[in-house]
Amino acid sequence: MREASPSGREARPTRVVVVPEGPLLVDGPVEVELGDGRVAYSDRPQVALCVCRRSRSYPWCDTSHRRRGPHRRDTPTDTD
């Protein structure tokens, strides 16, 4: 179910773009609640959220994933 905007029209969903080996691009403004309860705000029209946790400005992406090479996730393989 979608909410109606103040004008009575159906509100547009928030757009999130998954960038391979990169951040999540989210149409802003956004409010991000972190695991420890802190809240980060951005009023930018689009933000890049870090998913590799390498960013020095976490939760915002600072492109650290590019300088340090691909992030390897520990995932089971078919041979395990």
C-alpha cells in the first residue's frame, strides 16, 4: 500500500539503485538509523550508502571500496 502525498496524489516510492561492487544510491533526503541507535541525516537529492563498511564517513560512501580492491564476502561454495 502506498501513502498519498499532501496534494492527494499517490506518493512516489523511494528509488534505490544497487551498484555492483559499490554503494547503494538512494534518492534523498534520507534518515539512516545505525545499529547503535544513532541517526545520520542527509538532505541531498541523492546519497551513496556504504555497504562494504570501509568508508571513513560511514554510513556515507567515500569510495574506499575502489582503493582497497573488491570486498570478499564469506559465502559457502558448492564444494563446502
